[in-house]
Amino acid sequence: MTSSERELRADCSQCFGLCCVVPAFSASVDFAIDKPARTPCPNLAANSLCSVHTRLPELGFRGCTVYDCFGAGQRVSQETFDGVDWRSESAPEMFDVFPVMRDLHELLWYVTESVRLLPSGALRASLRAEGERLDGLGSGAPAEVASVDVDALRAEVNPLLQQASSVLRTSARADGSDMRGADLFGADLRRRDLRGASLRGALMVAADLRGVDLAGADVTGADLRDADLRGADLTGTLYLLQSQLDSARGDSSTQLPTDRRAPVRWA
């Protein structure tokens, strides 16, 4: 399987609920309870699915709605461990592998998305090669995968991703604002021209984006929790994750890319 064929979306039916077991979380505005690492969440059912998935926000588990494993869960469950779940003696190894595979898949998703969007050329070819390398690193034995230094990989690949962002934003750029890492908490952005803007890592919690055209805007790592997207046009937004939409507010007037879906609660 090549990196372009790799499934980079979570398929919980093919996983053993690893995201409900491996990470730790503390009681907060995002989580209703404390849960130690490598301990099953009490909401994890015997079939390895979340028993309260449709009611997570109202039950105080908003943090779960914005989590995305990028398909790492099913890869670890079905490929790395060949269908043997964490309830077996394989648990320690599986718990070591999953967080590394998740971060590896996240980086692979951004690389694959860049390859999909870029025109033919040297940059696209370089990113395609990086995608094959990243996918290959996830295909090793459990101990090999667990030892992968994803931080070092990010440092190597991020310059290429930033170049890709610049190329892709240019075609939609108005003023092309550079708002990387900006604190836009609760900001009224309805009068801002954000076409082609770099919003990488921006804090946009509860920001008012009603009716805003985000064509060509790069939202890599942007925090869109409770951002108001009613009437916003996101059809050309770059690197938009489903989990970002799941954490935001919107309605039937929010325009989405064809490969993204409106969260059920928007209705």
C-alpha cells in the first residue's frame, strides 16, 4: 500500500478503542472525569466502541469530539498487531506504538493532502517521496515503530509543508494575512478578509466567523472550538480537519468541502 492509498481517517469499527484507553485526561471543561493513561474509559463498551458517542458534549466530554487518530487506531489494531487487541499480553507494546503511530499519521495526512492539492512539480514530488518514507516507517515491527522520532521528522518535513501552504494560498490570496499563532479568542472576524491567510496554530476559540470566506486560508492546527461558522464558506479552506468542524458551531448555511460533513449537532 502506498501513502496515497493509506486510510488516514479513523475507522472505529476496525480499532479496539485505543484512543479510549491509551491517553490520559483530567477533569476539566473538556473532560468530565479523570482518567489515567493506559486505562479504559468507563464509557468504552465491550465492543470497543464509545457507548456515549452521540452525547459526548452534553455529558462533558467535548475533548473527545476533537480527537482524531488519522487512521492510526485501525492500523495498529489490524496491521501492526494483526487483530490482537490490548486486552491480551500485547497491551504494553500496543500502548507504546499507538501514540507514535498517531503522530506519524497526522504528519502523513498533511503531506498527503499537500500532494493532492499541489500542481505537478518538484515540491509535489518531494512531498510524495516524504509520504512514502513516513508510511514505510509505520510498517515496521512494534519496537521499530515505537522508536520513531516523530519530532525530528516534523522538523524535516515542515519546511516543505510551509512551502506548499505558500503556493496554495497564493492563488486565493487577497491580502494574504500572516496570522500564524495569533490570539483571536472570541474575536469578531466578520469584516476581516481572510482569503489566503495563514492561520496556522491560531487560537480561534469562540471567534465570530459568520459569513467569512476562508478560501485558501491555511487552518493547520487552528483551534476552532466554539467558533461560529454559520454562513462561512470553507469550500476552499486548506488543511481543514473534520475534528475542527466537530468542535465548532455551524448550520445548514455553512459551506463545506465535499469530503467533509456537517456535525449532526449543527442541525
